[in-house]
Amino acid sequence: MSQFSGSNMLNRQESQRVYEQEVQLNALFDELSEGFKKLDELNDSKKNAELKRMTGIMSECKALIRSFENEAKIDNMAVDEINYRKKLLVQELNSFIGLKKAYASQLQQRKELLSGNTTPLSIQSSGPTVEDVRYLTPD
């Protein structure tokens, strides 16, 4: 479940549109989370296709975050509240972007190894984990 849910979701002064955008973002974040959990079970060609699909979802999230910010400003939400909520949304998106980059790098390294373009010393023995990427993303 997204870190951005619960009591912050709806307050009486917000429009239904802002609330719906947050709900939609949380659903997309959950979909990304599930996608990354399943990624290790796929072969390389399917991983690549799944990463492309998830990249599209991340682009959709980015657009929704912008739309959320604009709608919140129109609704006269407090600037501090907008900034706080946007920061949480962006942090969550950035964690997925970090995971995607790590998996893409791993796939590229495997591809190079299999084609003989790289030495085994430059290849990681295992793929990135959620814990690895969490240390790379800002708090």
C-alpha cells in the first residue's frame, strides 16, 4: 500500500477531483509495486517488456502529480499542504524510477555478457533488491 493514504486523503475543503487523483495515483503505485514483485519471475525479454509498461505507468504518475498540484492550487489548498503531499508522491515515484533504472542496468549487463561485450567482473551476481534501491533514493 502506498505511504500516501489514509487520513490525508480527503478533507472537506478539497475538490472531489483532487481526491480522485490521489486515489488514482495510489492505485498506480500499487500496480508498480506488484509489477516489480513479479519481475524476478520473468525471463529477460518479458522483463524488458514489463519495464517498458511500467515506464508508461510512471509517466502517467508524473502527469497526475502535476495535475494534482494544479487542481490543489485552484482549490486554494494551503501551499504547505500541497508541498507536503506533492513531496510524498514524488518520493514514492522516485523510488520506482530507481528500481526501474537498476533493473534496466542489470538487463543491459546480462545482455552484454551474453553477447561477449563485457567481462564477468563488471557484472553483478544478483539483481537489485528493493532494499538496495531504497538506500539510493532520497528521503
